[in-house]
Amino acid sequence: MNKYIYVLAFTAGMCIMAVELCASRLMAPYFGTSTFVWTNIIGVIMIALAIGYIIGGRLADSHPDLKVLNSLICLGCLWLLLIPWLTPFLIKQLFFFFSSVNSAAFFIFGGSLIAIILLFVLPIILLGATSPFLIKILSINNKNIGNVAGLIFGVSTIGSIVGTFVPVLIFIPIFGTSRTIIFFATILFVLSVIGFFSKKHYLLILILILPWLINLPEIKSSEGKIIDTESEYQYIQVDDIGEYRYLRFNDGMGIQSMYKKGEKLTGHYYDFFSLLPAINQAQEALIVGLAGGTIANQLINYYPQIKVDGVEIDPKVIEIAQEYFALNPQVNIFNQDGRIYLTQSDKKYDLIVIDAYSQQMYIPFHLATKEFFKLVSQHLNENGVVAMNVNAASPDSKLLRSITNALNLVFKNVAIIPDQSNSYNYLVLASDTEIIFPVQPISEDLANMSTYAQANIQKVNFDSQYDILTDDRSPIEFYTDWMILDYLFKNVN
């Protein structure tokens, strides 16, 4: 009996943690993986566990029977097994409910909160009852309650550790989020059923076969979707809408790459990077955050002599860029984190483009600090230029000005250009030489952009009222979240 109880404690801890990690992946295609979403996941699951502990303790005192606990676990696991089918239906209703609210931020925070509550509160409450129930059962004929409680929580915590590493390193990348939830819920369900029928151990075979016999629903439906898939880093989808093809990560509200069929230019901020090689007659360019290769393809289209290196951390994104976005084979691809690449490389460039986002909202903090820009400067030739796309609410945004402050500590000249097609995009430029756009661009279809850039480029000096982003302190997510909340309050009020 005792062995079974400890196995149950281990498996429940493992399943709860696996489900929590899967919850973020399940929400990502619809709401992204911002701190808003993670806050909702962690907060809701902790509240549900607390309720489960209280309910489990009270039930254990009044009905200290293992079969009562196994009944609760079975109900919780059955609910978890339904989640892959409940999620698309629930999110569809939420999209309809929030359709009248003109705020992406409100939808991300409010929508994910409601979805997580409806999907995960009930099963986590039921599974949360496990530890206090098992402690009560073991302590009935054992005076060493402290030792019993310590063993149960220790075994459960070890299970949680396994449930942290195994799904992330093995199951999610290989089998996907839905099958991972089904797999771990099935293990716990079968184990709890064995508690009723102790001699029917052959039921364990269900663990091996049930998750793979089920036809799962589509992760997320969207207009014009060609493919969707999951990688170790994110949910990825490719859409064809009208004359455009889009690469989207996670919630799909942001666009990582695009191309306009039959055209060199996209009509969006990517196009401005096509002006940059003409500033210093660049021959070597590096793109940190290659994604689908929009910028790389444009550079090679307009400057056939230029050599382009692209750094992309997600190998699956590289495959998609080659298959669906006609990534030019001349691009030399490095599957690596951008900062690690620069640390390990000794190559120098005339142009370095930084367009990396962990999703559409967040710049990875380690790619926007004073130390990072110092590293970038060491890889620039004498007249080299660094260019960065920053999504900010205004020219006085704390996010934008903290980045320009960090750049000003490294480079002699820093400037910004607001994107004429999107008021929330800014092209940030830095160099040790003066940044002057050519009067005559290399192609006529770049003429209007060149004129706009010449007229709207704004030199930005260091401003002590804004922070300096460093490796020790780089609150990019904090600034981004407050920028979103500010947008939210303005649109709701």
C-alpha cells in the first residue's frame, strides 16, 4: 500500500507540473507567451492548488479512504484529457466575446485569464487534493506525521522536477502539446484506476497506447493557413492572405516575416532596411533574427554583391523560411542565439541588423543592453552601421529611449526613423560616422522611402532621465508591459 501511495504522490506532482508547462504552450497560439499570460497561468494554478490543498485536507479528515482520492484524481484526469478538444471551442467563443473590444492587450490579458480559469482550475483543484489526502491516510497508524508529510512532499516535488524537464526536452518537441497533456493525464488516470482494481495491472498498457490512438483537433484555425507546427521555442504558422504570405509566432497578432507575391517590397518596416547598404556601400551584412528572411532577401535583391549572414535560433523556422519564404540560398545561415554567435565569431560587418523578438512584443533583453551593443561594435568595420527595429508607442517611450541611451554609450551617432506604415515601429540606427541617406537610391522603387528617411531621421542624444539597459538590469518586459497597459487604459477609458 505504502509503495502505491508514494508512486501516486510522485505521479500527481509530475502531472501537475507537466500540465502547467503545457498550459503556456496551449495558450501561445492564441495569446502569446508574454508575462501577462505567464502571470495568469502561474497565479491561477497556484490559487487552484491552494484550494485543492484545503478541500483535500477537509475531505481526508471526514473520509480518509484512498478510493475517495482516486475518484477525485480520475475526474481531474478525465477533464485534462478533454482539454485539447475544449480549447479551440472555448477560444472561439472568447474571440467572439472580445470582438467588440478594440484592444489586443485587453484580449491577451483578459482572454487568457478566462481561458486558463475555465480549462485548468477544476482539474488542478482535484489533483491538488492528493498530498494532504495521502498524508492523512499514512498518518492514521503512524505517529510520525512530520516524517510522513516530509516524505510525501519530497516525493511529490521530485515528480514535479521530472514533470518540468521531460515534457520540455522530450514530449513537447517530439509529440506536441496536446499529446503531452494526454500522455501525463493518462498515466495518472490509469494509476488511480489501479487503486480500485489492484490486481488488474494490465491496465498500464493504456498508458502506452491510448495517447497515440486519438485523433487530435487542429491546434488553431486561421484565415489562409498553410501550415502550423510547434518547435522547442514557439508555435509557428504560415498564412496566405490575399497577395501576402505571413510568418507568425505564438498568438499570431504580430508578424515575424512577410512577402508580397511578385514584389520586392512589402510595404512595411522591413523595406527600410533596403536603404541601409547604400549609406556606407556595405559588402558584408549580418541579420540577427533571420526569421523568414524578408530583410535578407531584400538586401540581396537590391545589392547582388552583398554577402549576408543570418542568425536564427529556431531550426524549424529556418526550415520554414527555406520552404515557404523562398529564402535566398546565398544567405549564410547560423542556427544560434545572436549574442552567442557574436561572442564566438571574429568576423566584421559593414551592416548589422537586429530584428529579434521572442514574440511580436518582446525584444530579448540580452540583445538590447550596453554590453551587447559593445559586442556589436567590435564586429563592425570602420564605417559600419547597426540597425534595430523597435516596437514602441512613441518617440519618448521608456523602452525606445533606454535602448538609444545604451547605444549612445557605445556609438558616436544614434538616430531614429518612425515607420511611415506603422506608428508603433521605429528604425534605430547607430554608427561612429554620420548617418546620411543617399539622395539617389539604388532603385527607383526606393526613392519615396529614401526621401521620407532623409526628412524624418532624428538624431537622439543620451538623456539622463531615461534608464540605461545593462546585462545586470534590463527591464524590457516591464517597459513593454506598461506600454501595453497604457495603450489598454487609453482605449478602454
